[in-house]
Amino acid sequence: MFHSLDWLSDDDVQFEKTCTKGLLTPEEIEELKFDENLTDIEKSLYILSEGTESQKISVASQLHTLLAENKQQCEDLIKKFVECTGSGSNEFIIICGQAFEKVFKEGLLSPSQLSYDVLDIFWDNISSREKTVSEAWYHAAQAYIKSCSLKFLSESTAVSQIINKGGISEPVTLRVTSAKLIPFLCEKLRPSQVNSDVFPTIKMLCQDIECEVRKSMCETLSHIGAFIGEDLSVELLLPEISELLEDEEPFVRNTALKTIVDFVPISRPEIVTNCLVGRIYDAIDSIVKDRISYNCIFLSKIIGSIGYYLKDYMDEERITWFIAVYSTLCETCQEFGNDNNENGLPNGDEITQPDITMEGIDSRDVEVGDSIAYLLAFNAPAVFLVAGGSNENLQSCYKTLALYPHFSVRRVVAAGFHEVAKIYGEDLLVEIYEFLLKDNNLHVQKAIIPHLSATLTALFNFKSKEPNDDKILDVITALKEHEDDISKTRDWRSHAALMESWSELISILKPTDLHNHFGLYLIRKLSQNVVLPVKRSIIKTLVTYMYQCRYLNHRHELIVNLTKCLAKSKKFNNRLLFVDLCFIVLNKFSKKFFKDYLFTPALLSISDPLPCVRNYSCSLIPYLKTRLKMPSDRGLLHQLEASSRKVLISERNEAVFSQIEKAVTELDNIDVMLDTEADQDDKRREEDQTRFVVKEERLDSKRVSLPDVANMVLRDRKNLRKGSVASISSADRENLSSRNRRKMSHAPQSSSARRNSSLNGGRRASMPASSLVDNINKGGLGAGKRASSMKTKSATKRNNS
């Protein structure tokens, strides 16, 4: 019985018609067939001559593969491509340009292998009105020049063509392209050839009537100077840059300023001091004085590189001037107005503003003031590097940027805050960091996560300064609020990354603060409705805390609570996470630690009520046996084998049965180590576990009564066997002493004690305290009792026999 087609709409039927309309007829398919015995080059030539547009595009995209396999027959194929670019579509021409770029970059084809010059077709496509076509073939021409040798350039017409295309009679597009290709040409030529052959064209392009050409030529002068040397740069290029610094167009002047700044790292100190620094200062003063929006945006963009390159040439007066320029720009971003800014800060995912990139800031999306503030926040670490952070104006500017209304500015401040904290770790930054942690914008909160550890380390360990406990507690509270805000969003990836970054707090905070504020907090977080990736990150962080824990009682509390939260949970996904916890602990901790805390819960998970948990737990069985030693762990081995056999016999689920059967088979093939065998890996893990633990305090040599010493030593031993840290204060000793005295005074005496007391004339037998402690330490008292009981047992056995 067929279903009705009433649910089909007219749009669906129309779509079906448009799909069937574009199919080829059998006659057209027959025309596209060709001889399969042809070689790849012959097939490509045939398709370029007779094929459809889509087939030609397919061949063009595979040009580098064809040339890699058939280098001997490349000339005919390249010639055919050059012919087809004159009549092909824009898409085909773009693909051809990208193919030529890849061929020349990978060295599959050298210009010297061709008997004709292909630059002519390059110029034709570069002068195209389509920007994408022009860009694709410009990159192809750039790759072509880079692949040319000096000998080939001397013999060919490539140099003369590039120089001639910079003539005033050529179109603006070709003059701009000539200006962009000249640096790659200078890279291949000798400095003398550049001076004689290329420099006249460079000077002509720097004085071109079109400002776009002047700007393009100015952008490349620093690259040319790196190739021709410092002396020729000062002699030939510096006068042109100085003239461009006074150009009538503001963006040409800005490009000249950036170019002269780029000359600083490649020039000698005396050249920088005598020729470059003065021009840079004058250009900056001119921009600050005019306060044109475009110029202020450009200066905000490069002020970081200016400070970084010139910091070695600035004295105290110039540093003050530089900070004043930064402060003026910070004031300017508020003067331009932010009418379209958000009045209230957006919450979480309710962000509709686009991202601001450093390459180009769209004025339709943000105001000029926002653009300046964004760039100033981006360059703040470089400015702090110059000033050292001690200037109050700079601190005020940075705080203004951290509290800026637009979220993108605050996000940049948060992303680079760790760099500023390394340079200037004062209390003001702690206050700003609290503001950023409590920010209610998700983008700002996410920017803090990658450098959380580096930031806190810089803030609280700056120049070995003692951290303020109140400030630490404030930051801890802000960190928790930060985590709580992210947990309320749907961005679980950021939440998981934050939980993993908390594992690095162990090297920053005190052990007690870490355990009380984060260890137990993460345990409680596991019991909440958190997604599985976040829970896995929490488990990894807690295991790191346990591994590097300073106090054994903290480690004991964490592993007990973690096992209780996962292994005994009513939620099956938590019980599955317990298996993950077992695998993590197996790879990180010693055998003894695993056997003490996780061996028994792991055996219980094999008998879980749900098949999915049992199936996942079966993979643990072989690893459990590898952690045992004989004969000390004989009882645990019997429990493991009994649990495995029991599940194997009673299991009804096929998937679990196959898994447990495989695990039991593998279990029988594993040999158990003996106690006498040395396990170097396990020994290393035990040493790593105890490496971070604080050494236990020794008992003082105070005068205390005899029973008090005995009880304290016994209690210490008991605590050490349990794996906890023994610490007895003086108040505990006094309470213990008074309690034991009361017990001894009110306790009834046995008949033997009364008899001994009467024999001694009512006087109590006494023993020096030191000898009693020695007996306890050597096991003397216990040994005497054990010896008497053993004699009684042996006598009973002889009588029975």
C-alpha cells in the first residue's frame, strides 16, 4: 500500500523540476567520452580543448599533481592553460592562478624550464577589474619571482617587465602590483643592481600622483632596506620616507611612520639615534596634536611596537612623554563618543556585537572610540614594559580600559592581563582582576581561562612579595563566582577548560586554602547536574590535588569523598565515571594506594545492577590483578577471581558476557608478582606520592607522665598505619594526661594487683618513663604478652595431642 503524497508542497515539486532540468541528455554524455588509453597529460589537453567548464576547473585544480608525475611533458600543458585563461570564466581563471602559485611554490616547475615567458598572462589577469582574479594572479607572480634564480633574471625580461609596469602610463593596478613585487626582485638582485636599475622606479613610485601607489611603495621600503643594507637605506630610502612623512594624505603619512618604525630593529644604534628617533617623535606629536580619528586609530595600533623598539633609546623624560601620549589616546577614545554602545553589560550568550579584528575595524559595527580603546588594550602590555607600571596615569588608563562599556575591550584586557601582571604585580591589578572575574559577559570570562595560572602566579608571587591573605580570599571568592557564571551558560567546553585550569592552583595557593576552598568545592560540584566532560575535568583536577597534596589527611578525605560521590551514587553516569577514576589512579598512584582505597569499590562495580556499568567495569579486571603481589595480597586475589567467576556465571546480557569472558581469559594469563620482586616503577610512584607531603613534627622532649608518653606513641603508630598525619598539641597532652590520671585513680584493681600491692607493703611498683617508652618502641610490652599467649597455646596443643 502506497502512502499519500499530500504532504508535498509546491516548492518541493518545483525544486524537483529544477533538479531534473539540469541533467545531461545521452547524446551530450556521449560527446564527453574519450579514449581511456590516453595518458593523463593527453586527457588533460583534450579536456582543456573540448571539455565543459566544470571539467576544465577540475583539471586546473589538479595541475600540481599532473606536473609532479609528468615533469617531462609539462610545457605543452602550461601553454594550453595560458591559452585557456584568455577565454575562460572568472572561476576558472582564479583556479588557474592558484594552481600556478602552488606549482611555483612547491618547485614543481622552474621558469628556466619554459621556452617562453609566462609573465605576460600574469599581467593581463592582474589588471582585471575583478579583485579576486587580480589577487590570485598577483600571488602567482610573487611565487614566480621567488622561484627565479639570479642568472635567469639577468637573462630574461622579468626585471625589465616589473620595472616598466611601474611607469606613469600604466594603469594604477599594475603600478601598485609593481610596487609590491619590487621587494621580491631586490631579494634576488645585488645591492649595486638595485641602486642602478631598480631605485629610479622606487623613487618614481614614491612620488606617484596616486596616493594608493605611494602608500603601496612606502609599505615595501622596510623590506627593501633589509636586503640592500643599512648604508644604502640611509642614503637612498630615508629621504623618500622623510618626504612621505609630510604627505598630504593622512594614511600615506601613517604608512611612512610605520615604515620608519620598522627600520629601527634592522638599523645600527647610531643610525636610530641620529636619523630615526627624532622623525618618529615629530610624527607622533603631529598625530596627537591633530586628533584626527583615522590617525588616532592608526597610532593606537602601532604604539605597542613603537614602545617595544624604542624602549632602549628612551630616557626618563621620553618615557614620561610616551605615557602621556598613551593617556591622551585613552582620553580621545572617550571624546569621540560612544552613543551606540551598550548601556548595560550583556549577559552570557546574549551577545550580538561582532568581533573586532586587528586587521580592519568596521566602523559600521563599532564607534571610533571603541576602536581606539580596543587597540590601546591590545598594546597595554608593551606600554607597561616601557613604563614599568609605576606611573599613576598609566594605571588609571588601564583601569579605565578594564571597565570599558564595550565587551570587546574588556575581553582584550582579560586576554593580555597575565602579561601586565608579570611586569607590574601590585594590589591595583588584583582589584582589576576581580572585576574581570566577576564580569557578566561570556566572552570576557572565556578570555581569562587560558592564562589563569600564569596570572595568579604573577599576582601573588611578584618579586617574592608576601601575598595579602585578604586579597587571596577575595580572589578565591571571585574565582568561584567566575566558575558559577560559566556553569550557568551552555558553553560546556569553556567550563571543562576552566576546571582543568584549576589543577594548576596547587602551585599557587596554600595547601589548607586549596583543600578547603577548592578540593571540597569540586567534590560538591560533582554531585550537581554537570555535563560529563566537565565532570571528567573535575576528576582530573582532584586527582592532581591528591597527587601533590601536602597533608595525608587531606588526601584521605578527598579520595574517600570522591569514591563515595561516584561509586555509591544513584546515577549510573557517576558510576561510569568511577571507572574512569580508577584508570587515572592506576596510571598515577602506587599499588598500595589503589589497594587501600579503590580495590574493593572497583570489585563492587563489576556487579553493578546496570549492564552498561558492568560492561565498562569489566575492562578494569586485568588491571586489578597487575596491582597485586603474592603472598601478601592472596585474599584480594581470591576476591577478584571469585567476583569475576560469579559475574561470568550469572550474567545474562550478551555484550557484558562477552566482555567478562574476555577479561577472565586475560586474567588467567597474567602472572602475579611476588613480594620479593622489585618493582621500580611502583617504587618511583610511592616516592612521588610522599615527595610533596609535609614531614611530621617530632614529639618534644617535655616532661610528661608515664601513661601519656605511652598513649601518644601508640596513637602516632596507629595514625601512621592509617595514613594520616599525627600532630599532637600541648593542650592535647595535658588533657590526655589528666584523663589517664583520673582513669588510673578510679579503676578497680585486679586480685593479682592487690596481692602485689600487699606484698610490696601497699607501695605501687614504679618504672622509669624512658624504659617504658623504649619497651613500647621495641615492642617489649606487646612482645611479652604475645610470648606468654604463644606458650599457653603450644602447651594446649601438646595436651590435646
